[in-house]
Amino acid sequence: MAKLSAVLIVKNEAERIGPCLESLAWADEIVVVDSYSTDATLDVCSEYTDRVYQVPFSSFPIQRNAAMGLASHDWIFFVDAD
């Protein structure tokens, strides 16, 4: 069976990201691409996955392509943290 990567592109989502990541526990992997948050986003994300990366934001298409390149599985489910 094909595996699925849940992918989030985030910045300063510490207040919302926990429940979102918890709801994705069923995914084969969770990948978070952070645009250098200045709040506790990275700390919260690291409680749910070790696949947390920081990529400077330049545009959503560039962030999405970077995130796709970091996902391990063929199926990718993009999720908005809020």
C-alpha cells in the first residue's frame, strides 16, 4: 500500500499547530517546513515529528516545492495549520 506524507508550511503557528499535528497522527510521516518562526512553533512541532526544517520564505510555490522535496512518500497531503 502507498504511504502518505502530511506536509505543513508554517510560520509563527505555535498557538494552533499542536492540535493540527495531533490530528495527523495517522499519517506515515509528518513534515513541517518552517519559515523561521519567532515563537515556539519549532518546539511544538518537535513534540510530534523529527521532520522539521527551516526554509527562508520567498514565495508559496517555492516553499511548496521545497516541502515536496523533503517528503519521503509518493502521496503528499498538504495541510494548513489553522
